[in-house]
Amino acid sequence: HKAISQMKLNELAHISFEINPFLLDETLKQSKTDSLPVYIDLKFEIKLINIEKSNITNQIYNLDENQLYSICVDHKNDAAELFKKNKILTSFKRYSKSMHYLIIADDLLKNKIKKLNENQKIDEEEENDEYSNIDKLNQFKNTLKETKSLLYSNLALCQLKNSNYEMAILNSSKCLDLNKTNLKALFRRAQAYIGIREYEKAINDLKEALSIDFDNKEIKQTLSH
């Protein structure tokens, strides 16, 4: 993108750069070896044949909160499938993209609810379909909150898999800010605390998780160690 933005009309450019093969296909990664990857040399020949003004950066803001949430869910589902295939980095990026759409949808929804509440100057007996939708909007707001909590927890899991403990703690904490009883977030944050040897904090999270699900064998086993 950077190269094309600097080209002139009808200009021919040769672009070459190296890329880590793991970024193209995570199945190439060998987790049990410390050997460095053999980088791939990518070469492109590009000719700029046409220039058009585009509003692509603004297109996302032309969508309403429902459309944005639908895209968010699609990315979230794709991320889950990628994670099952052990493509952790790609899954993380897809979860991040899902969160991007969710945040914009959430902002639009909050502004819509705020505007309706500020302009609600009608008699109690007067019927108005627009204002009656406030309850539905608030319900949708709760749905977005639940999804955001789930995304933070899943982002934390991806970071935990890559031993990025500090960020796993951060995202688990963000999840718990939205839902303090999220069992998975508590357990994942505890595992991340163990990773950085903050054992007392890990024990606190494990005990809190155990108070939510006393019969959880995995939590009991981790706490016993």
C-alpha cells in the first residue's frame, strides 16, 4: 500500500521483501525447535493503470450498529475455527478485527440511546414507536457487552498460547471488568500470573474461580500445584 501510494499513473514498479513463512501458514511452525525460520523472498511487478477516488475508509461508518455487529460475529466465528486448527496468530488477528467492528457498533448504539433519552419529552400517555424502542436498544447493548467480554477472554487465550502473559492478564482483566464471574477469564488470568511468577495473584484468581465452579477439576489441579 505504501509503495502504490507513491507511484505515478502508468508507472511500473518492482517490489521485493522478505516475509516470515509462519505468517503465511502457521502449520509450518515447529514448536519443538529453536531454529530460525527460512524467510521467503516475495517479488511483485506492479503497474498503476488507473486512479480513482475512494471512500473505502469511510464505508464502515455508513453501516448501522446491526450491520456492524453481524460482521463482528462473522469474524468471531472465523477466529474460533482458526483457533481449532491451531492457527493462533491468525485467530488472534481475526478476534481483533471482530473487536474493531464491535467497538464502533457500541459507540453508535450508545449515541443513539443518549440522543433518544435526551429528546424524550413526551407525556406518559402518549405513544411513540421511536421511544418504545429504547428498551430494545438497551437489550442489544447488553448483547454487545456480552460479546465484548467473550472477545476479550478469547484474545487473552490467544496471547496465553503465545506466552504473552502481560497482555493475557490485561485482556482477561478487561473481560472481568465487564463480567466479574467469567470463569474462563479468571482461569486464564491465573495461568498468565503463573507465567510471570505472580503466584499469590494466581492463587487469588483460582480461588475466585473455584467459588464459581467448585467441581472444576482443572482449576483444582492447577491450585494444588
